[in-house]
Amino acid sequence: MTNDQIDVPRTNLPTSENKNAVEMHGCIVCARIFNILAVYTPDGRLVDCAVTSPGGHCVPDEQRPLVACNTHTTGEIETAYKRWKSRNGKELDIEQEDE
Ligand SMILES: [Zn+2]
């Protein structure tokens, strides 16, 4: 009587658990500091962010959380966001190309 135990190696995919991070960021318009809760994937991509201080909200960005006060207009935030991008990413002031 054979008593073989078949040991099937389990394909154990790494569970992609996002991690939460509490950070402080300044408003992109006036630099007022807000506490935020950011969610990152295990490889460091920003998934979501929420402002935990009153009076602010997140500005969507693919790379990092950005915040702005609720008192600023969309136009003010857009202008500040463009300025922020040209200051923080030198490649980003070139027109985006399909590549
Ligand atoms: Zn502000």
C-alpha cells in the first residue's frame, strides 16, 4: 500500500495589499498645511487620497497626493497645479507625446 503524499506547490501570488500613509501636504495654492491619508499600492503608486483636516480636498494627480483649500476656485487650483507641475517635473512642461 502506497502512502504517497502529493505535495502540490501552491502558486501563492503575492497579495497586493495597498498601504495607507498619513502625510502632511501644503495647499498647492497657498501652502496651508493639511493632514492627508494616502493609499499606495505595494509598488508605490498612489491609488487614493483623502484630506483628514477640515477645509481641504485632494487634487487628483497620478504621482502624489496634492491638496487645496476648499476656498480656492477651480481656476486658482488649476493655475497652481500647472505651476506645481512645471516646477516639480521638468519633463512635464514639454507637450505630451504619444510615446
Ligand atoms: Zn489654500
